[in-house]
Amino acid sequence: MTDQDKPLDFEASLTQLETLVEKLENSEFTLEQSLQAFESGVKLTRQCQQALSQAEQKVQLLIEENGQSQAIPFQGDAD
């Protein structure tokens, strides 16, 4: 497995995705480079979604292990 094939952690994937978006927004790429960046962005997005899904599953398992069988929706700091 090469370095490019290894899954990145969530934060690294998100940072790379943000960098790609910024460069695309600033038109720093040729058309071909933009297409390659878009393809990379889609892959990074999928990696981030997978990492979040796995984290959600872990949280659900931990909740169930502690005797709570009911999912509790997250409520952020919006208050």
C-alpha cells in the first residue's frame, strides 16, 4: 500500500479538502488540474463521511453498552 492509498485521519482529510476548495475558488488551477482536484475532493469527502459514520457507530455502541438503548440526538452550542 502506498502513502496515497492509506486512509487519512479525519482532520487531515478535512484540511486537504479545505485547501483544494480554496484553490479552486481562487482559480489557481488549469481546467485539467481543476478536474483532478475535484476528483481528489470527492475522494476526501467520502473519507470524511466514512470517518464520521464510524465515529457515530462507536458512540452508539458505547451508549448501548452503558444500558441506554435509545439514541440521543446531538445538541450543539446553539443555545
